[in-house]
Amino acid sequence: MTTRVRFAPSPTGYLHIGSARTALFNYLYARNTGGKFLLRIEDTDLARSTEESTRSILEGLAWLELEHDEEIVFQSDNADKHRATALKLLEEGKAYRDFTPREAPSDANVKDAIKERARANQGEKNMRDNQYRDLAKEESDAKAAAGEPFAIRLKVAEHGRTAFDDAVYGIQERDYAETEDLVLLRSDGHPLYNLAVVCDDIEMEISHVIRGQDHLTNTHKQILIYEALGVTPPTFAHLPLIMAPNKGKLSKRKHGEVVSMTTYRDAGFLAAAFRNYLALLGWSASEEQEIYTLDELIAKFSLSGIHRSNAVFNFSPDDPRKWTDDKAQWMNAEYIRTMPLVDLLPFVKAELKAAKLWREEYDEEGVALSANIPSTADLGPDGRPETVALDPREVGSRDWLIYTIDLIRQRFFTLKDFSTQGRAYFSEDFDFDPAAVAKNLTKFPDLKQWLPELADRFEAEFHSSPPYEGGVGAALSGRGGSRPFNEENIEIVVKAFTEEKGTKLGVIMNGARTMLTGVAVGPSMLSVFEIIGLERTLMRLRSQVAWNL
RNA sequence: GUCCGGUUCGUCUAGGGGUUAGGACACCGCCCUUUCACGGCGGCAACACGGGUUCAAAUCCCGUACCGGAUACCA
């Protein structure tokens, strides 16, 4: 028998981080067992469901690349079947009409009202004391025929207990006395959640129900429905919940965008990284590995690896650096700097395009951007990916792009960094980080003269022909009299210049870094000079913009 | 209130009768370095509490505390 699982969100908001993890676990289990991963939109409560929300959920799933099998099922489409099922149970005497007038739904604090009511009952309430429970069939039929509104309730037996063996929480038992005669059909004829879920799960031939632990008590109710219907229930696996830092409920109202999947997409997270992070929240393969490819997750996933205790999603709203979970951020950075360049490039391309920093020259006619990357997936002797062996000197070329990305990604955390922190590599229109300017420029007023002078020196050393009189030109390497603007040569020139000025190399280098890139961090400065290229270096060193801020 | 579940470093977790209680993130220090949020090395830091079983308990049992979930004609 093949496994059939489903992810069944109710479309009352975007894809929440907890739901996303539920979807992921269902997906992993389906793929692990060679089964089907189905999607069902639980829009039974039409008043609260929105199309917008359905779209947003689908978007989130698409971003995470959790592709579902078969057609999406909309629960509202099956309302007639649900109704028929309730009527059938009524016919069979397994349910009854409850003519008690419907209570006005308390709008504001439903949750609190319910809790209050439950507390007031002091556990003394007899769940079977409904006056219509044992009403004679004729009388019930007559009242119904007379047009009296009624809800249909399941007739739960007086004595006994429901039991099931949860794949995560083990044997769960509950005395019937704890379960009320649940409503299957509202007095307006509308089917309710528990009925709808059971009917649909049966119809969809679901073999495993993997969902949040908040459904643990619903499961007992649902089992009663399965029993009344004479259908063997599926296997249940309940997941621990994902909590806010204070161990309270994680919600949009309280915590805002951090809980929405699209936030991560928009913040430049890689789906693969976020998936990896999510997989490790409440599940582990009992080993020390942290980074898993999707295939590895699929291969290693098992219900027995799911935890029973809730996990905290850690973040501090008041600290911009920790706006979301540290580990999620680390994982994303780890992916960005170590994943095969071939896989990273399409994402960088999309980011640069969106920021209007993409140049046609980066694309080669009919060749995928990644096509000519040498085996960058191979790890170097230090366990890190090898640096790409391309010629970066033609600034703005395809080779230059790939080389540059590989260099700058080492200090990036999100895809956004390519268009923000790394903006100066791709555009003349970039901002200066005030802190960098203060630390590397204004602190050394001499640089205001020195850096343009350095530009002149570069121009003389690398441009003039014959070589610059009295310069270091003769020491520069190159073939046939050419003096390429490469790391080796740049170092010679900058060192000579520094000695001349009687200052420290760091002062010149850091000043130049800020002038060239607008920021204080980045790869080796010699590489930066090289990938910025001679022309842009001259221009930026001579620019006074940073000094006038 | 009642029912159900949970509790190992700040966080995610490994371990489930004998371990110097392991790893990751975060934090701190040192190294590398012209910078750095890369990298390398190191450090700080945990078995909720009380009983019991046992030669031996973080691990098994009971209780307490705390946390969470559920308790709708919501899903």
C-alpha cells in the first residue's frame, strides 16, 4: 500500500512557519516512502477563507519547492458529500438532531469565552445531558419537518474510550466522558471541520495524517467519526509546535512578518537553506550533521526521528541583526558561501536583475550562465570550494561576473547582499557606509590628497607608454611590455606608494576599500582593485563624493 | 477547572542505566589578515525539583513545579 499524506492548511492567512514545517515533513515522508504528497485547502469556513490567502500559501509552498501530487482539493467543493455523510449517520441512529437554539457566537475573545465556560463546568458536566439526544425518531422527524432548525451531533457512547497509537506521541487514550457529542452539521446545514476532515481524508485515501500537535484532541473526535462510519482510521503523527522566544504562541498579530514564509523569500533566503533549517526544528537524524541536501533529508527522514517537545523559534525584534533565528541566518550564509556556484548563479542573477544591476554582457548567446564554470562543486584541499579559474580582467564580462561573485559571496548572508553590500561591484551608483567613511577616510585627512595621487600613480604605471619614468614599472610583471592591472602588480605599486608617503599599508588599503566599495568589509583589497578594474579604480579614487558626505 | 503532552548549555539538538554529558548556532578570546561579518584554534555554558528502584539514574517509576496544547454550531 502506498503512502498518501496531505498538507491541509486553512486559507486564513499566509503560509506560517509552523505550517511550512508541517508541509515539509509531509513532503519528506511522502518522498521517503515513495508515496504521494497531496494538498487540500480547508476552506470549510467560507467566511474566513480568502483566495488571497490561498494564493499566498501556494506561493510559499512553491518557493520552498514542495511540489504536491495530484489535483488540489478544495474542501468547500465537497460540502455536499459531508452533509450527506452527516445525514447518513443520522439515519443510522449514530447521530441525532439537536434543536437547542444556536448560541450567538461571541466575536471578540472566543478562546477566553470557551475557556471560561469550560472552567465554570468544573469538570462536572455530563457530556450526554442533551435533551434531544434520545428524542424519539418520530418526534425528531416531526420537529424537523415543521421547520425547526437543528444541528446534527454525533452520538458518542456513554462508556468506553477512544485510543490510537500516534507515531510520535505513542498510545493516546481518552475516555468518552471527556468528549462531547460533537456537532457534525451546523444548524444552517454547514459541515464542520472534524466531519469534513474525516470525509476528505477517507475520500483521498490518506494513509498518514501528519499535522500539528494542537490537533491531538481533535483526533479522538475524528476517530469517533471513523468508527461511526466503519472505516479504519489512518496512522496519525502529531508534530511538536514551534513557539515564540517566550515559549508562547507564534502569531502574525504578535510577531509580524518573521513568521511568514514570503518574508524569507523576500529577504534573500535560499529555499534550500530555509528548508534545511526547518527540517531540523523538531526532527533530527540523530547525528551531528547540520547541512543536508534535499535528497539526504528525504533519504533520512522518518517519523521516529520527530521530537515530542516544542521548539523555540528564536529572534529579537529590537535587534536588527537578530530579526530572525540565528541558526536560520547562519544556515543561509553557509549555503551562499559553500554551495556549488553553478547552483547559486541563477539566484544571484535574479537578484541583480531585480535591482537593475544585471548587464546583457553577463549572458552569453545561447549558453547558460553556469555552463562554463569549471568544477566549482569540487571541494578544495581545505574542504572549501575551489575558486573559479577564470580570467576576471575584462570587467563586466561573463568571466568577470562569475569570478567576482565567488569572491564576494564569502562574506554574504543573503542574496540581497549581492545588490546592497556588493552594489559597488556592479554599479557606479552606490552608497557610502558612514561608519566605513569615518573609520577609514576622515580619520586620516591625508588620504584626501593621497588617494587621488594613488590614482595618478596607477595611471602612470599601468597606462603610460613607455613605462612611467622613475616609477616601479620595470618591476612589474607582464609579457611583451604589458603591465596588467593584477594583484601582483598592484601590490608592488601600492607598497612603493605607501613607503613614499611614510604611512602604513593598512591606511592606504582601507581608505581605498571604502572609496572603491563604499563599505569596510570585503575580500582581499588586492582582489578588489583587480575586479573593480583600472578605469573604475581611477575614477573612484579621485572622486570627492565620500569626502563631502 | 478538566484532559493530554513536554522539560539536556541562551537557542536548535545528540545521548536513554556506568560518558571528562557530544555537536551546531549565538557569545567571548586568540590566530590569520591591509579591513572584515570568511577561515583556523580555544573558551563560557545544560540533564527543572523531590522521592523511589538499583552496586550505579540525565537515562526507569512516582510526585511536585513550570511550560505548552485542547476543551466552539472556528479551523
